[in-house]
Amino acid sequence: MGDCIFCKLACGEIPTDMVYEDEKIAVFRDAAPQAPVHMLMVPKAHVDSLDELKDEHAELMGHMMLKIKEIAAKEGLGNGYRCVINTGEDGQQTVKHLHIHIMGGRSMQWPPG
């Protein structure tokens, strides 16, 4: 998607603090962190939201889920972390590109505050 900021960040068109990258995903630090460690994991292939997933995305989603624990460990989140996927307007999704917030570094109260 040509004007998607997460697509541009994931492909390197816009510089970012990249934490991890492979052929399927990019993980970078959130520009407005809500925790001491706050990263966003995005698929490089544009998918608007969880609601847009299809059977063909099963391998991608499995890959993303399995990478979270590896990335969290490398970021020193051995005491725990939170993963959040906002979906749709009522779910407070502000960027129409599927992304997983990975947050930690302190006790995570809900709602954040």
C-alpha cells in the first residue's frame, strides 16, 4: 500500500530504530512508547487488520507469534511482557496495517495510565 507508514518503515523507505527484520516481518521501536520497552511488529506484506486475515496468512501469523518470545528475550524482557493487537476503530487501531505492540520493562497495568 503506497501511503502506509508501516509499509514504508518496514521496507526502509523511512528510517526507524529497527530491532529485528527478516523476509516476512519488521520489528521497530514505537515512536511514542507506552512502556520502557515498546516495539511494533509488522508483517512486510500489507494486511489492514486481524479482520482481514485469510487462510493464506496462517504461516505468517505463526512466524510472528514464534518470533515474539525470541525478540522479547533479546530485549531483556525475561520477567514478562504484554502483546496487544488493536483491531478496527473501536479497538483503537490508528494505523491500518496489522501490528503487534510488544511492551515491557515494568509491571504493565491495564489500562495503561
